[in-house]
Amino acid sequence: MRKLNDNWRLITVAIPFAWLLIFFLAPFFIVAKISLAELAIASPPFTQMIEWADSGIMTIRIVFDNFIYIFEDDLYRNTYLNSLKISVTSTLICLLFGYPIAYAIVRSGPVAKPILLFCIILPFWTSFLLRVYAWMGLLADQGTINNILIAIGVIDEPIRMLYTEFAVYIGIVYTYMPFMILPLYANMEKLDGSLNEAAADLGSRPTNTFFKVTLPLTIPGIVAGCLLVFIPATGEYVIPDLLGGGNVQMIGRVLFNEFSRNSDWPVAAAVAIVLLFLLVLPIMVFQYFQGRSSGQG
Amino acid sequence: MQANRSRFLTIMLTLGLAFFYVPMILLVIYSFNYSKIVPVWGGWSLRWYRELFESAEVWSAVTLSLQIAFVNATFATMLGLLAGLAMVRFGRFRGRTLFGGMIVAPLVMPEVITGLSLLVFFISLNQLTGWPAERGFTTITIAHITFSMAYVAVTIQARLTGMGEDLEEAAADLGARPLKVLTAITIPRLTPALISGWLLAFTLSLDDLVIASFVTGPGSNTLPILIFSRIRTGLRPDINALATIVILVISICVAIAAILMFRQQRAEMRDQKMAEGADE
């Protein structure tokens, strides 16, 4: 392959590279530009950054008002903090349950293992939206859980679960759990079983071996899984909208509404840029780990 | 590793699987419910399936979504293949770090950010060049290709790294030209990864609500957009029926992809064993 001639190499790299530059990177710069503009009655509804006056003078307008507005407004600040709180907590819950599940699959026999893996992968492929919808049916006031609890006499009145923060946690943990289990599984699968045997031979108890040998070796899997849950969950829109109703404020939902209902593009763009800045460090850590795990990548 | 799960692990696994599957099973069961109020049982019926098939709105959303998913999967697979080859087989080139970053970033980027940025991009482009004149099929497909190709590229990358370069080097030593090596050795060995990449891109596209909501225009409702607009106000039995069909179709696709991958893995393990046997 190294001898593949330069023209072919150039074409192979250039096509996907150009595609990503145009459709992935360039759009971010436009968002950044709009975040520094002001709302205007125009189409699209914001002021231009560079304007040419008749006399040939070029004016560049950069307005930081949107960012100042976001930082000074309690609503936005609380929404960012609330989003981070919900995504961090959900990530930890996913790790707490996902880790033993992944470990259980690794420890399964040769027949059960591919079947169990398939059972984890299947929900990952099944429509995200419909899996959230499934929980609407379970958590509603007239939903399955309340109906069962009332039927067996545990409660008289339905417990309010849908359109609460609790429902949002359930939704995030449910939909993002496979993203935690799969990288953990991939990491554990590569572990050398003889290390555990060696530890046992030297008299280490299973619990001790787990904390001293297995857990440290699975840190790359833990980091990858946590970031795969944490980063997208922070900007989640569908789950707070469908399961949280209007009662749970998360930044993805505020951004979406700011943009589609209020048509305040500059503020929506600034909200997106701030969110991106919050997530840029975790995204870079993720890329670093991803690069290491794909060998030469 | 031997099958030696402790009782604790078995319990966690069982609970985990129940957590995954009970909600979906209930969703399917209630799709056969006659009652208009979803969680109140009114007897078995196919009423909601009939209503679904008679709805022109549903059919047009399904058609649009399938068209987008098909075009998206095909382009994303081609671009993802090129990107994977570039990352794994080409050594160092200028801009490789940026390129690698742009391949991985769409996997985790919150959808609201991707959607918003693509929309403002399309609008700016329209003002500059007059294209795209209207938003809908084309803009959604471009948006989907951009994030799906990342998933395909990662799949291909993993496979290429796992394959090693031995066979390719052997073919080159025997005098095969680089393009011949690519078409006779590399691509055929990548076929299962390409198929699963294609299927992954196809389902990702069928599944996407947020990005499509941003970049769509009036009158272009994909299936998730239609579903979302209906369930925002609460439970709807026809959506249960729709969900059942979607789950069934996706399960079949995933099962095919899984069997293909599993077979290839086994075949390779066999080859490896034979090769090791021949060495002795």
C-alpha cells in the first residue's frame, strides 16, 4: 500500500477530508460568527459582521452581548449547571451498572457470549426515539408501573413519574447504557486472563485481584465509556423534552427552543458555542483514547 | 476465559437484560391493544396497524426516510472506506491530526450543535450561491452522510488495524500492482465490515430526529419527525404499532450483520490455526 502512487493517495485522502472540512468544520465557524452578531429584523435574523459603507469604509462589528447575556442570566447559568449535573450523575449510574454487566459477558461461556453481546447491541441499534417513547408508557400517571402498583395495592394514587427529573435520569441511563457497556466489553475482552490466575496463585483473594489487577487495566474502557455517555448526554434534547416535559431544563432543549420558537439566532449560536467550549476538553480526551485504541490512528 | 461468573455478576446481567427488554416488550404488546388509551387493556386487535397502513402521511414519511437512509448509507460507506484507508494505511500526511479529529468528533458531538451549525451553514451557502434552494431531502442526506461516515470510518479503521498488512505485502512482493492489491485483497477482506458499516449508516439515518429537524424544510417530514410530533402530546397506540414494525425490521438487519461478522471471525480463526499448524 505504501507504494500506491501519489495521485491515488491524494484522491483517497482529499475526498473525505474535503467533505469534513466543508460540512463539519466550516459550519462551526459560521455559528461562531453569528454568536458575535446582534438580532436584527432581516433574513436571516442577525446583523452582518462586515459591512461596506458607500464611502468605501469597511466596518467590522463584533458584539459580545450574547455571551454577557448568557453569563449574567440565571436561567442560562442554572440550565448549564443542571445539564452537567444530570449528565455526570447519569454517567456514573451507567458505569455502576454497566461495568458488572460488561464483566459478566466477558466471563460467559463461548456459546452464551455472542448471544449476550447481540442482546446489548440490539437496543443500541433500535430507534432511540422509540426507546424513549417506551418509557413514556411505563412512567405515565396512567402508565404500566402505576397501574401495577395500584392493582397490587401498594399505592392508591398514581405516583407522578413522567415529566420529572427522575424520568430524565431513567431515559438517559436506558438509552446510553450500551455506549458504556460496549467499550468496556471491548477493553475487558483483551485482558490477559493469566494475570488473574497469577494473582490467585500468589494467594490474592478474588476481590483483591479485581481492585488491584482488573480495575486498573480497564481504565481505558472506563474513560471511553464515560465520555461516550457524558458528552452527548450533556447536550441531550429529546429525553428532557419527552420525559421531562417543561419541568426539567437542559441546555440542548433551551438551545432548540431559542432557535425554533424565539428565532433568536445570535443567542442560540452563543449558547451552542458555550456548550462546545464546555465539551471541548472531554472531546479531545476521547479522541486521544480513540486514537490510541485504533493502533496507528 | 472460562465461564466462571460469580452469582453477583449473573444477577446484574439478568437485571440489565430485563431493564433493556421489558420496556420494549411492553411497547410491542400494547400495539395489539384495541383500546385508544395505550395502557388500558381493551383486548387483542390489529386496529392500529390497519390505521397505520391507511395513513398517507405515514407512508410519505416512511418513503422519504428510506430514500434518505439508502443514499446516505451508500455515500457514507464510500467516504468512510476512503477515510479509514487514509488513516490506517497511509502513514503520516499533512493535516492527519485534524483529519483524525474530524472523523472521531461526530461520534460524540451533541446533535443540537451539529444540527444548528449545518442549518446556518446551508442558509449562508444559499445566500452566497443560491444553493440549496430549498431544504429537505438533499440537506438532510448531506447532514446524515457527515455524521454516518464517521461511524463507518471507525468500523473500517478497526477492521484494517485488525487485519494487518501481511497479505497485502505478500501480494505486492509477488508483483501485484497497488491498485490490484486494493481491489483483489483489501476490499474483499473488508466486505463484512463494509456491509455492517452500510447497515449502521442506514439505521443511524432512519433514527435521527434532532439533526433532521434542524435541516429540513416545510413539507419534508422524515419518520422520526412525524413520530416526535405525535408523541409530544402523549401516548398514541398507532405509534406503538409503528414502533413494533421498526423494532422487527431493525432486529432482522442487526441479526444478519451479526451473523456475517461472526462467521468471518470464525473463518479467520480457522485460517490462523491452519497457518500455525503449517508452521510446525
